[in-house]
Amino acid sequence: MKKLIVAGAAIAAMAVPVTQATAGKPDHPVKAKDAAAKQCAAEKKADRAAFRAAYGKHAMRACIKGEVPEARDETRNAAKECKAARADDPAAFAEAWGNGKNAYGKCVSGTVRAENRADVSEFKNAAKECKAAKADDPDAFAVAWGNGKNAYGKCVSATARADDLES
């Protein structure tokens, strides 16, 4: 009976850290891969057909793999922008992001989130443009992007990339 109680107590002790670790999961991405996954999920939600056409058979995996370096760069750039903003005008920075010790983190995550929203919007607009181009003149669309099943994806990918470079 003592062995059963000791074994039960040991199992219960091991379960407590697991529940504590999963209960406090933050709502903002901590790693570049998490940020990329959130952006890819938003793109997929924006236009599922364009998402599948742009990224292929294993669309989510391909999207995340392609977005991780960009997400890492966006986070680094946001951190630099926030440091510069805090150094240039501390009063305005405090007014925008607060005065607490997490104000810098709020600034970085808010800047990255805004950039991700802009990227998703560019993807959605590119999908609309390609869909309209294909409907308006299928022959011209076929000349520009081909007749294959990935022609729509090529169009969406190239148009979104061009929009990203312009902004």
C-alpha cells in the first residue's frame, strides 16, 4: 500500500510542471517559426485556393519554411526600430507602449504583428488580382503564367513578392 501511495505521489508531482508549462502559453509568437506559422495560417484563411496554389502540395509546411527567414528579419528590424524610437524620444515611446519593463517587448511584437498583417493583405490582394486577370483574359493569363495547374500559384506568388518589394 505504501508503494502505491509513493508511486501515485510521484506521478502527480511530475504532472504539475507539465500543466503549469502549458497553461501560461503566450498569445504572441516567441520564435520566428511561430510568427511564420501565424502568418501562414492567416494567409490560408484569407484565400485557401490561392494559398494551396502558391505553396503546392504540402502548403503549410512550405509556407512556414519559406517565411521563417523573413519572420526572423522582421523581428530583428522591429527590435532595431523600437530601440531607435526609445532612444530618440523616450516620452513618445512611453506614451505609445507604456512605461513598464515590457514596453520594449510590446513595441517589438506590435511592430511584427503590423508587418504580418500587411503581408497577409498583400497576399490577399495578389490573389484577387490574379483571379481577376484569369477571368478577364484567360489567353493572356496563359501566355504570362502558363497553362499548368500551378499557373495561378505562380501568379499569386510573383504578384505578392512584387507588392512586397514595392512597399
